[in-house]
Amino acid sequence: MKELTIAGQPIRPGEFKEININIARLPSRTQIDTPIYVYRAPVDGPTLALTAGMHGDEINGMEIVRRIIDGGHHKVLRGTTVCMPIINVYGFLNYSREVPDGKDVNRSFPGSRNGSLASRVAWHLTHDIIPFIDVGVDFHTGGAMRTNYPQVRCVMQDPRNVELAHAFHAPFTIDSPFRPHSLRQTAAKQGKNIIVYEGGESLRMDAAAIEEGIHGTLRLMKFLQMIDWAPEPKIESRIVWNSSWIRARTAGIFHPQIQAGDLIHKNQLVGSITDPFGEFREQIKSPVTGYIVGLNNNPVVNAGDALMHMGMDDFCKLHPGE
Ligand SMILES: [Zn+2]
């Protein structure tokens, strides 16, 4: 069997190893380590990375990876799993998306060994993880008090990326080009395929989104022939080609009348904005036919704030006015 080394540590067939990556230390001198759990099956196969907590407040992703480890699902029959439940330990400790200097790790790739905190965290992933994997799922949630209906984001122009997203089979599969300086883009430059799973809201446990994330991961493992059984998807995955935001036309209190995941028809009443003093109520109608793939949960809105993220699949394109 070929040799396998992850983050400088050799992993033998049938071996499980906890590897601690030392990122930096806090101003109090406390060292900050982040653990990576690597399991190598006795039989060769692909190496799959499951990463979460790039944004430190996105707990659903951490919980998905935690339950995969807790349930023993990382101990696959063939290949290797690399589980990293908390990439951004600083953000996790501070209930925040970013690292303490306000930078976003997922806009800091490929990173720099001696750069800012975000860039150091990115550097470790670029050098200690990406070169040794074949495929990855990076788990995220909605931010800024917005919830994302369970969805996989992939690059539709990349057939392998689409294949992986299809195997995961989340309720929505959304075309999402690479963001500059993101993990996905940096991995793609090394010929590695990473898809992003989004489910629920930051700092809120979302049982359905967590379950979808675990089931999707098992389906992906089965597709990669790492395991033999995975739960069948309950619904068809809607392929979303384009998406747009419905924004607040006025400031006030937002009252949605729909739920994330709903199919909305053009001109359908989706909610209203009132002022807090009972003076006015402005109704919000959808300008498009589409699915609610993301929804703002913050009732206090300013003009221009994003209220609902609408995703359009082939059905919506064929029935734009219904
Ligand atoms: Zn995120």
C-alpha cells in the first residue's frame, strides 16, 4: 500500500490518529491547537476531508462533523477520512465568524505562514491538509442572522464537482463560482475537489440541517466506494442555476409569511414590513418564481437589507409567471 502522511504524520492502514496543529497562541500565552482526526481504512481508497468552523460561529457544521466522528462514520471500509471540526478556534471562542482582527479565513487563502491570524490558519490548511486529500466537504451555515435551507454549493462547469454534489444530494444544489482566496479555489488549483454544504444559521442548532449534512456525507462516501450503505434521499435535489435576493424597500419590522425551502410564485405575497408604531404596513410580493433557499431571521431591517434568497431551477425557468 502507498504511504500516507497528513500534516507531517505518517498514517498506517487501519490506524486512527489525532493530530494537533498548533496555529498560534493567545495574548495570554495560551497555545491554540486545533485537532484533526485521521482514520485510514485497511483497504486503499480516496482521502475525504470533512472540515467545519472556518467561520467560528457556524456551529451546525461542527455538529455534523462531531456526529460523524461520534457515530463512527469516519471509520470507513476503504480510503481515509480527515475530520477537522473547528478550523477557526479563535472565532469559535468568541462566537464570531472572523478571527480577532476581523479578517475572514475563507478570504485569506492560500495564506501565509507569518501573516495575519486568518492568513496563518489558511496557510495550515493549504499546506497540511489540501495536498493530501482527494475530495472535501466544507460545512458552513448562513451568517448575519440568516438561515440557509440545506444546500450544496458547487461549480457547475466542473463535471467532477457536479458529480460530488449530485452524490451528496442536498435539497438544493446551487451553482456557485469560486470566490477569490477561498478554500475551494485554492484546493481547485491543486486539482482537489471541495464542495460546500450550507445549512441553518450561525449560533443556532438546526436539527434538520444537521441530519441532511450527515446523510449527504454518507451518500458521498458511498459514491466514493468508501462505505457500502447510505440513507436514500427523501426528495429530489433541485438544481439551482441562478439566484437573487429580495431586499427591503423600506426600514421597519420584517414579518415573513413563508418558510425557507418553500416554492414561491411570481407576485405571491411573501411578507410585510411595518413600522414599530403601527403607522404603516408595506406588503412584499415576490418579483420571481423561485425557491426560498435563504431567509433573514432578523426582524429589524433597513432599506436595502437582504430578506430572502431566491433560487431558480428549470421548473422556475419554465413557469416564470406562475
Ligand atoms: Zn461560513
